[in-house]
Amino acid sequence: FDIAKKAIPLGVFDYLVKPISKKKFLETLEKAKLHLDEKKKLNETRLTHARISADSKAWEEKNFLLMISWKSLTKDEWEQYRCFFSIDSDRAAIFLIRINEKDDEKRKAIQNTILTQVGFKYPVLSTEYLGKLLLFIPGDTPRENLRNYLDSIIKRNLPSGVTAQTGL
């Protein structure tokens, strides 16, 4: 009993004491199976909700970036997005980067590398827009510093023969 008592906090489902009947043994196994099936279903539900949440956040990020690229936000819209994305500044820079690579997979890989490296130094929201990478970098960092940093990242990550243009 002492060993069983110590095992319960470790996640033991149940314990059996000898001698045990075949019926009791099979019932306990069935209960354990049902318990594991419920845990598996709960974990699958959690993963589904996490995926939905991540997809929803990605959709909101894309929606926000596309919206600010063609219209001004109302104060309420800005405050909602600011809260949703934990933006701590009313200032930001928006960059549009065009990578002249015909192969979509290679272009997206270059864009992802650029995005990852920018994210090491600055908070950044991003989306792809008409094959171009749209970056939103909140904060008061001088634009010229951001442009120089971004240009150096782009230069380091462009394969030979591939060019890029940036707009701020």
C-alpha cells in the first residue's frame, strides 16, 4: 500500500492487490484504456484549439498589415490591434521587400530568413503581399538605422544573381 500511495502522484491510474481475478484485471485495463482515450481526445482538442488560435492570430496579423497599407486606422481600431499584438509604441516603420527570385519556394525561404533575422533584434509583424514581404516594425528606432540594418540582412542572405528592392 505504501508503494501504491507513493506512485499515485506520479500519474499511476490505479493499482491492484494480489490475488486478483481475471475479471477485475480486465475491468481495470478497460478503465485505464478509457482514461487514456479521454486524455488523448482532450489533448487533440487542445491542439486543435491551439492551431485555430494560431491561424486566427496569423489572419489578424495579415488583415492588420494589409489594412494599414491602404488606409488609416481609427483610434479604436489602432488600440485594439495595439493590445492584440502587444505593441508598445505609437510609432512604427513599414517596409515592403521585393525579392527578385522566380522560384516561389526559394523566394519564401529568403523572406523567412530575413524575417527571422529582423526578429532577433526588433519586434516585427509580417505578411506576404503580392509576392512581397511586408514588415511592420513598431518603435522609435530611427528609420535610417532600420533601413541600414534591413539592407545588411538582405545583402547577406541574397544568393548570387538574386536582387531585392525595399520600400519604406
